[in-house]
Amino acid sequence: MGQISALHMNYTLKFLKEFHGILEYQDVTTREQMLDVLQASFKNQYLDMQKFAGDLGFSPQSVYRWLDGRGLPHKSVWPLVVDWIRKELEVVINEYKVAIKKAAEVGVE
């Protein structure tokens, strides 16, 4: 995660938890929602776009187009996409928790 402030890590952790909760309890049903989910996941590099493409069998070029708003995955795979993102968010959330704990132990402000 590099050198980022504890305040920034806490803010990011809060966002990631809220985002995860939304994905867990609300269905993605519109193109706008799917675009928002993809952009929130990858534009700020919370999740690895290359891993996403590889794990789900999409070409990186397709994913880049989706992030730019030029098309989306077929609606039939949206649940698979959202499930992958939700599970990866859990990993990132846990990484942030560990980093915040370590920062607190060494007194990073």
C-alpha cells in the first residue's frame, strides 16, 4: 500500500466496506449501476484489472473499454462480475485492516 497516512487508510477502508455492503445487499440491474461498480472498483486501483480480466476470462482490452464507458459485459455475467468484485474487496479490506493496525503500532499519523 505504500506510504499513506493513517487518516487516508481509514477513509479508504470505510469506503471499501460501504461499497462491499452495497454489492452484498443490492442487485446491479442497470447499465449505469454496472458502469459505476466497475469504475469504483478499478479507476482508483482498489482492485487489479488484470487479475479481474484473467480470472474471469475477459480480455484486458474489453475491460478497458468498459471502464471508459464503451460497452459493458453481457448482462448474463453481471452476477459473476459483481461476485468477483465483492470477494476481492474482502481481500483488500483485510489488507487495509492489517496496514492500519501496523501503522497504529508504529505510530504513523
